[in-house]
Amino acid sequence: MTYKFKDGIPIYLQIIDEMSISIASGKYAPGDKLPSVRDFAVQIGVNPNTLQRAFSEMERMEIVRSDRTNGRYVTDDEKVLSELKTKLANQYIEELVGRMRKLKISDKEILKMINKWLEEV
């Protein structure tokens, strides 16, 4: 499996975004062990140093934790995971509303359109 990375955005940041989504959505459950840097780097087609940088940043963000002898694990901290999910959801909302506002759609109309869409799905 190779990720499709976008130009103009550092790859390690894109990895953080994709991993954050995977963790927030439950693809990686709390406490799950993550693949080793070497194995995962090969799997997604990046330099291990790039993946190491992404994992280190995710540790700093407390999304993952490191056990020096056993690898890295998704955090068990439900508060951190809840905040991650909320942060991602807010980013999506901001992007959606921003694009709709560029179309000169009022906030009231945006809400109406979203509610209608949700009812139809």
C-alpha cells in the first residue's frame, strides 16, 4: 500500500493527518500497537526518517505513546482521543463552511442545506 501524497505539503504532516484520521475513526483502537517505523515506511513508500518524524510529532501530541522495548501504541487516553476527533471534525466543518461562503451562501442556507442532505442520506 502506497499513500498518494500531495505536493506542497510536507510528507510527515500528511502522514500525521492520515494516521490521526485512522486513530479517530477507530481503524487503530486505543492501545493498538502500530507497525514498526521500518515496516510501515516500506508499506506506505516513504523514507523511515520521514515516518520517524511523523511518529515523534504524534508522540508530542500525545496521540501515540512509545514503549522503548516494544514499539509505539495508540494512546489509551479517551480525553486525548475525543479532542482529536473534535479537532478533525472542526477542521472539516471550517473547510466546508468556508467553501460554501465563497459561493456566497448564507449561514442560514448552509444549515438548511446540511439538514436537508442529512435527512436524505
